[in-house]
Amino acid sequence: MMRMMMMMMMMMMMMVMMMFNENDYHGINGNVSLDRRSEIVQSPNRYELALGTADKSNNNSLSRGETGSYDLGSAEARARNNNGHFGGSNGGALHTVDENMINNNYQNQQPSATNGQTSSAVGLGNGNSGTLRSIDEEMRKKKWPTDRAYFLAKELLMTERTYKKDLDVINTWFREELTPEDLENLQPLFQYFESMLEHHSVFLRDLEHRILLWEGRGGHETHRIGDVMLKNMVVLPIYDEYVESHREILERLNDLYDNDDKFQQTYREFELQKVCYLPISYFILKPLHRLLHYELLLELLLAHYGEDHFDRTDCHGTLMMLTRSTEVIRRELTASENHSLLCEIQRDIDGYDGLVQPDRKLIRQGCLLKHSKRGLQQRMFFLFSDVLLYAVKSPVTQTFKVLGHVPVRSLLTENAEHNAFVIFGGQRAITVSAGTTVEKTLWLEELAKAANSLKYKPQTQLPIVSIKTCTSSEENLEACGLSSALVPPAAARQPSPRNNTALHVCWHRGVTICLDDHLRSGRNQISGYLLRKFKNSSGWQKLWVVLTSFCLYFYKSYSDDAALASLPLLGYTVGPPGIQDAVQKEYVFKLSFKNHTYFFRAESEHTYNRWMEVLRSATQIQESRSSPTINSNNLINNNGSNGN
């Protein structure tokens, strides 16, 4: 009987245990029936990494939705809800601020908690403040990584977000504008970009996950980035093929633009769209610049690591694999950058066709002031390896009308007083003035060097033309070999959509740059969140900032497709704020040009130094312009005169 009762009790216990469904949690010994998973607090390294608006039932799948990458704002919001507090930072880390709160501030003009008033309009088209509240209070709530390696890894993540969106501009946005015939003609371009985009979507996901672990409760073994980059090197064969083919792609784009009016119209209309914030040819070179940036970050990491650092082996191995590709890129990039610039200049000038030639190299472009009986006239000069052009910008078409050209072979120069010098070509001399003594020296050295380099080369078919005969009149254009038929009427030309490119900024700021400056700009690019403040405002505004091609682009968030505003940097100076600026914050740098002043605040000392380094590379060519000689009282911008 006792045995039967024991058997019945065991059967009842088994029936009770079977009543729990298969999702119930049981302890390691199998005798705990309470599910305690709800008591586990999600740490930052256990974020639910959702992909934008993608289906939440499949969070691991890549999506070409709004962002194509993790929705970190939502993930951080969920983590804060689980933890019951808002994360801060030691040193003002901007990444801990809830992006959703920031976007709400843009719309609602929340007052600043530090000064009790709403900051002034930001001048980005919406008139809202986007003021951050209690930043310094939040900075003290949580300690974030301070290692230099962490900030280099974070720079890799931030710039990867921008790079992926740049790939999208061509592979998604531009592709949608083209006809089936155009797509067939440009098939290699889209094949390469689609392959790179698919790979970098996965790479971006891995980077975001690693940074979340690094910032959260991941172990010490997660404080590394070399293994993630080493895994990324499987894409190198695609890049090697692209490096070999990209010149052919650039040439095919230019041929279609020159010979197919419908394609040219589509091309120009796409460059007018806000999503296309750079000329299309610049996007074609982005993959080459990206590998050079990987190389730079790896070199900085290795310089920081000690010999026994556990991440050094992976970083060194990645750099060795990458170096084989970047060596080829360096050999090809100068010619490719030059070809791209020639194509862009050709599209921005009237009156001189056939500018793009295989052996022609851009040396320098910039503004000089031509001396005339009527005073000083602003002119845009283009020094190429075989010809010197000068032009004036049309206020109607926003293009540059060529007024004259001189073969470099026949060119002579002579120094003059102050910042002036004389250019001899044929039977007439022209006197010009540079903005500074440094610019004058650069022009004289490069004009002489270009002329000397042609002394022992065979004569080209370009006729020797006197500057005297090259004027803006129709009669004299023909005398210079420039047919008036090549100069379209003003009504037939659309305004240029690229007024923030280096060529147009050189005109408006009266500055000059050379091919080496363009190459340096391609190597020095950076992205990330910064706090921005105007000179006379009290509030700080959080913005996603992209620096590329001598220009800053401002976004509310890294996921936005179109920039709110842009700030061309040529002519600006960069440095720390002065005592008179009364900026009582750390890691602040100042950008200024004449009476325009902007303050930007970085999240850490390392980030501050990196932004300063890259910004100086974009502005240092103008740091000597302390006392420009251009005076609005004696400057004649004579667009309609017959004077050359």
C-alpha cells in the first residue's frame, strides 16, 4: 500500500511539472520552477539591436530601410528604461545623450536647464534651438571608456556610417534616376558599389555591436577592434578590382555626360538633389579614400599599443594585408583625382572645350586681381601643366566665362612691388596681385616650374596666343581660337548646383588651392557628433557633422539623408577660443572667417585633437591670409565689361 501511495505522489508531481510550458526557465538542477528572467537587468552590451523600421521578428537581418544599420537611439532608450536612469559621461561624452530627446528639442524649443532660457535660432532652415539640457550633470552619472584605442575605434564607426551612406548615394539614389540603357552602360560601377555596400552593411553592424560592448558591461576582451577589422579584410579583392577599373568608370561617366544630352540632364538634376551633397565623380573616389583612412587608424592604434597588447597582432596583420592595396591606390589616386577635377572644371567653365586631356595636369586654381585702367578686377586663374586660363564668374549661369588663355611654354613672369607680379605671354603683359605674399610666392614658383618642365618636351599643337588678344568680346574670342559657338547663351545654361565646391569657394573667398591640397583633403575626412554654438548664442546644439572636400556638412542625425546646412572651410582659421570668447567649456575649438565665428565642442580630449588635426589640414593653406589686400572699394567685379 505504501509503495502504491508513493508511486501516486510521484505521478502527481510529474503532472504538475508537465503543466509548465516549454518556455519556462528551470534552474541548473532542474528543481526551480520560477522564471526569474524578468528580474535580469539588461546591460548596454545586451541591447536589442533593431534595424530601423525592419520587422522586429528578424532583428538580425539586414534591411535597406531608412538607415540600413542599427537603430542605436531606440536601443539606448530601451536600455535606459530597463536600468531606470539616463546615462551620462565622464568628460561630456556626446554618445550618451538620447537622440530622440535631441530631436524633440529641435521641434519643441526646450529651454536650457543651465541658463533657463531658449537659445537662439540655429540658422539651419528650421529656426529651432535643439538645446541640450543638463549635459554637465549627466556627465557625472556614468564613467565611459577613456582609452585612446576606444576613441579611434569610435572614429572608425562614425566614419563608417558616413561611408555607407556615400555608397548608397550612388548605388540606390543615383541608380533610380537612370534609364535601363544608362544602367547597362554603367553596369560595372553599380556591381562594385552593390558588392561593397552589402559587405559594409555587415561590417557596420559588427562595429556598432563591438562599441556597445566596449561602452557597456562587456569584458576586457571586448576592448579591441583589430579582430573586427581583420574580418573585414575579406572585401579587399573587390577593392583591388575596383582600383583597377575606377579610371575606366570615370572616363565612361564623362563620355556619357559629353555625348548624351539626356544623360547629362539626368546627371545635372541629380546633383541638384540634397542627398547628392558632392559632385558625383567625388563619390566614385570614396572607396579609395576609405582604405587610406583604415590604414591611418590602424597606424594610430599600433602607435598607441604596447608590444604586448592583446589587440596588436590582429591590428598588425590587418595593416599588412591593407598595405598591399593602399600602395596601388597611392600610385593611382593622383591621376584619378586630377581627372576628376578636370571634368568638374570643364563643366563649370564656358568658352574652352577639350579641357580633359590625358597628359594635362591641374597645378593650381585661385583668384588673382588683374590691374586695369578701371582698377582691380577679380579673375579666376587655372594653371595647368600646358596652359594658363583666366575667367570671370557669370552671375546668371554661375559658371566661369573664359576670357583668355596662354600656353605655359611661352609664359614668363616678373616680380613687382608688394603682392603684385607680371605675367608675360606673347606680345602683351598682364599685371596681377595675390592676396598675400605667400600666395604670390606660390604662383611665381609654380608658373616658373611649369614653364621649365616644358622646355625639353615636344611642341604641342596649342597655338601661342597673346594675352592682349584674349578678351571677353566675341571678336577676340575667335582670334584666340575660342569660337563663340562654344559659349552657350546665358539662358541655355542652368545655374551650377555646386556653389560650395572648392572652385566656387575660391572665387567667393578670394583664395587659392593646388592639386596636393585636394589630395590631402581626400585623406583627411572625419564624422561624428559635435555640440555647436554661435558667437552670440548661449545654448549648445548637438549635430552630426561630416567633414569632406574642404566643407562641413551638418545633420540632425547620422541616419538623415540630406544635410541641414554646409560650411565651406577655405579661408577659415581654426584654433582654441580666446579669453574674450568667454567659453567656459572643455574641448572647444573655434572656426572664424572675418565676422563669422562658430564654436564646436568635442566629447573628449582625443576627439578634440583629431578634429583640430583634420580641420587644420582643410584650412592651413589659408592660415597665412592675415591681411588680404582685396578691398571692396577698389575691386571691380566687372562681369559685363570688355576688359580682360
